[in-house]
Amino acid sequence: MAALRTLSTQDVRRLAITRQHLTRKPKPDLLGVIRDLGCVQLDPIRAVERTHWLVLWSRLGPFNRNKLHRLRWRERALFEYWAHAASLVLTEEYPLYAWRMAHYQQDTRERQRYLNWLESIPEWQKLESHILERLHEGRENGVLSREIEDHSDGANSDHVWWSGRYVPRLMDYLWTSGKVMVVGRDGLQRRWGLASDFFPKWTPQEQWSDEQVTRYSAQRAIRALGVATAKQIKQHYTRNRYPGLEQQLTQMTADGILEEITVQGKDGELPGPWYLHREDAPVLEAIQAGDWQPRTTLLSPFDNLICDRDRTEALFDFFYRIEIYVPKAKREFGYYVLPILAGDELIGRVDPTMDRANGTLTFHNVYAEPGASKSKVTVGRIRRAMESLGKFLEAEKIVVENVPAGWEGLK
């Protein structure tokens, strides 16, 4: 048996960063970037900007936002659904998500929890029918949950009323089940429509087996991560939706689709097995031969590169946790902290907020990791990344308050 290929953590980082379009190498168009990422997480927090905008800016710089709006609402090449979290996902991969929708409608523990809640709603099936009818009537522009009125079962009924608080919860159930889709947005408010009205005619409709789902999803996750373990695959892309994963990884390795490798960390071999997709072997070898074009940027807390915190710590030696729910006095770094990616290292973090009323992007604190470069080149690149973010947010002014020793040039 041939010896396994051994990679350093630097090799792994560089391949992941390259595959996720965070280098200076030429990039595909917006849809191509999203395709290679697999999904882009959605989150309502806008202390700086909503995460899906930040994830795409980190790769593309200050791009035209209308391009994403067109992909979502006009071409409908993307739709909102569950991946590793609520995300923008690809319409061309609809069979993958249809598998989850169908699975959800079967007798699973997840569905049972919802059914237990649904049974607390008087005649919830009638409420479901009422919602679907209302969405059909409003199919031209979509319907907000609050626009679906409270409904009574009969004009003279004084005991069966559906409170408006039931509608959003039932809408989420219908969304996860694939009956309704988000067809537009009014800020954070979702406009709902029937799934049958939303998807374009070219949407693939094949029904996938568990084996097809796992083989496809595992390959997508591995390619997005560069190399990955089974545990890391399960945390990525279609999180925890990989039936029979270990068996399929073994089979795909035997089929030559995947290559099992080892990863050497600073304190020895990292727990594996690790897998590399055969199509990325040439990319890896080119990087090792010197085809590496580093770039400095800032990352959303929910960026695909770092959303698996354990993997991030193992590969980058960078401990990162979101402190949104930590009381202000107990926060170590800040409310919505963006890591600084410089080449293949996470060398620090910034704590910014965007005041849209005053057009000011403020970096309250900048932190350098131990051993981070203090060179003028490094500081200049960080500053340019901060300015690029300001341009994307259309900030009229950038304020930098507190910086570490050696990084005074950021001001």
C-alpha cells in the first residue's frame, strides 16, 4: 500500500483559502463564487452589515449589490433554505434540498417536535389551508406574515380563533417542508409565496436517494474546505445531513474520487482520516510549487472559512467565539468582531460598527494576535481592507480608535 500524502497545516489553510476565493487569483462571477462556497449564511444582525454581504465582499471587494438581488429575485438562481444554517443556496441543487424537505415531512423526531406544537393550535390544518390560499391570492408580490389576518372558524364562533402569533411559526414549518418559499424581502421581513410559484421551470426535479445525497454533499463540502475529516464535513454545507457518511467516504476513496491524506500539525499528526478531492490535487500541488497569491481581508463571524470553530482553532491556531450574547462588561473583544485574514494566517481581529445615520464606520478596537507582523506592508494591507469595507458600506468617514503597539499606522 502506498504511503499517504502528508500535508502541513499551512498546505491545508492555503488550499481552503484558494478554494474559497480569498486569494488574489482571478475569481469567477458572483454566482460562481457562491457555487464554490456551496452556501452563504443569512443572519439578521447588522452591527456592520448582514453576514451574506460581508462574506461576498471579503472575496469580491465592493461589488454591485444589484447583482445579488438579480440572482435572488429575478433569475431565482438562489433561494433561502437550510444548509449549515439558514442560507442562500443554489436552485440548481434543488434535489439535494428537496430530499431534506421530503425527509422532514416523514415521521422524524424533528417533525414530531413541530407536530406536538401544531397540535396546540385549534384546527391547525385549517390555518395551513388558509395560509396557502392567502399566498396563492398574493402570488404576484408575495405576502408578509403579518398581512395574513387572524382567522375565525365560522362567523359565530367564539372559541376557535387563530392568533397572528401562530402564523410565523406555521410559515417556518411550511418553509422547511418545502411548501412555501421566501420570494422577497422588506428589510428583515420575509415575503412568502408558494414554492410552486417561485421556482423557475428549469429547476431540476430528480428525487435523490440517501446515498446520492451523501456522496454529492460530502464531495461539495470537501472541495469547499480543501481537505476535511468526517467530523468537519458533518459541520459544513448541509450540516448533519449525511446518512452513512463514513461508509461513503470509504467507498469514494476506493473509487478514486477521494484521496485519504494525513495532516501534520505543530505538535504532531492531527486526528483524521482527512480527505482530499481528486480534482483539487493539481490545485494543491500548484500551491506547494509556489502558486500562492496571498491577500488581506476581513471576515464575517459567519464566514464559511471559519464557521467551524474547532477546525479554525486546529488549523489557524486561532480561538474565536461570537460574543453577541455575552454581557458587554464581560466581552473579551467586542460585539461583532471580524477576524483579519492575512495570506494564510488569522493575525488579528477588529471590533467595528457602522453608524448609517452619520455615515461613519468606526473600528473601536483592533487586536493583533501574538507574533503578528508589525511591518508597514502588513499594516498598510489591513488599512486598505478597512477602507475597502468602508467603500462597500458607503461610509463617508472611517474612524479607528484603539490599535495595538506597532499598528499605529491603521489610524
